[in-house]
Amino acid sequence: MYTVMGITGRVGGVIGHDLLTAGLPLRAIVQDPVKSSRWATLGGEIAVAENGDTDALTNAFRGSEAVFVMLPPNADPELDFSHARHLIDAIVKALNATNPKRVVCLSSIGADCDTPSLITALRLFEEAVRGVHASVTFLRPAWLMENFAWDIAPTRERGELPSYLAPVDRAIPMVSTNDVGHFAARAMQEDFDGERIWEIEGPERYSPDDIAAALARALVRDVRAEAVPPAGWDPLFRAQGMRNPLPRIQMLDGFNDGTFKFRDNGQHVMRGDVTLLDAITALVRET
């Protein structure tokens, strides 16, 4: 059995389809049973488990050859990451109780860095999963192209891409969630011993100017990238409803100042096939 957390999300959905295409038995973990019908129709087994529910996750992981684990995105965590710690504890306890042969853990570029930020939750996740008695693949993808889904509506309206990545002509590693999902499914199927880290990016590196150009093509209108001054981030994020913007600000700073980077200058990075234009075009079609 190949068991996938987060299967209703972008990465998990790709993993599920890849595993079924390979003819492997899929167990789809869902929190909402209503969302399970699609995977049941496709031939997957359904397990209902809330994030943080150790007993339910244990039942979901039981009898698995390989398990894909992840934390739900949280842009507004507590200062001590208490909720993330609770979710991590439940996942690790469930893994130790069920002893799958392989574990694939979704992490991020920068998870090996001690600098406090949103990515701290994933550093804690990696540290905890390392104690599991299984062969573990840590996936560390670059900045996700699908993060720009939030920018499509305002860009369509105003022709301006507000960028927290700066300077706007500086290219950084980016990758599509589709490519991350394909690598995750591959890792679940490969027989190996020990621990490995897969750093993942797309076919090229991209800047906010490149994002604006891709949006311009997809939206068929002029688009320009404008850096949002860091001095305004905190009040802006609080106005949007965030209680604790600091970890998000620290994460953006880490990308902008080069703190978050691949090991060995990316010499051993794994490259996906999805271009930025492909990803942006698909996002525009969704909206």
C-alpha cells in the first residue's frame, strides 16, 4: 500500500495519479469524507484522518510500503510553532507505530538553515522524521510557482504584480508543484536504505520580472513587477488579517538576501520540466 497525506492538494494529487498510473495500491488520506469520492472512483482506498490525530493517522499508515507525509501550509504560525509541533508529533508517532519501509517527507529549500522563519516548521519536521525507523527521502523544493496564484486577480485588474521578492530582476530557484509531485511519487517507489535529500527546481531560474512577463502573456495585457518596500510589510500583512507576520517576513528576507539556497550551489539539484510560463498559464486557466 502507498499512502499519501494531502492528496486533495496540488502535490498530493499528482502523487496519487502517478501511483495509480503505475498500477500501485493507493490509500488516500482525507480530512473531509466528501472529498474522497474522486479517489475512490479512481480506485484508491480512503482513510479519513484529521491532521494531528495520532490514532487516525496510525490507522491510515498501517500496512504501508511507503508513506508521503507533509505539514499543511500555514503562513501565520504561533511564535513557538506550537501547532506545527503538535502535527509533527502526531505524524512521527503514527510512523513509529506502523513502521513503513519508506517515508517521503515534503520539506523546503532552507530547511537546513537555523535562521528563524516560516521554514522553521519544516526544519523541525525534518529533525523529528529523522528519528523514524525507515528509509527517508526529504524533498526540498525551491520557491513554488503556484504561490503566484494569489497574484492573478489583482494583476488582471491593475496590470501590476506586487512583489515581495526583490530586486525584481534577480532570478531565484523556482519549481512547479507538478514536478514536486512527480519526484515524490518516484521517491515512494524507489527501494533504498538510509536517508537522502532531493533538492528540486524547475528548468530555469526566474525573477519577478519573468513572472510579470509570464502573466502578461497569459492574461494578454501589460504587466509590470513592482517591489513592495519591506518597511510596509508588517502593517500590510496585519491589515490582511495576520496575527504574527514576523515568520513570513523572515522567510522573504531569507530568499531575498540569499540565505535560503541549495547545497553546493545547486550542483546536485534535481530539475523538473514545467516552465514558469506553463505554470502561470495553468493558474490563469483555473481562475
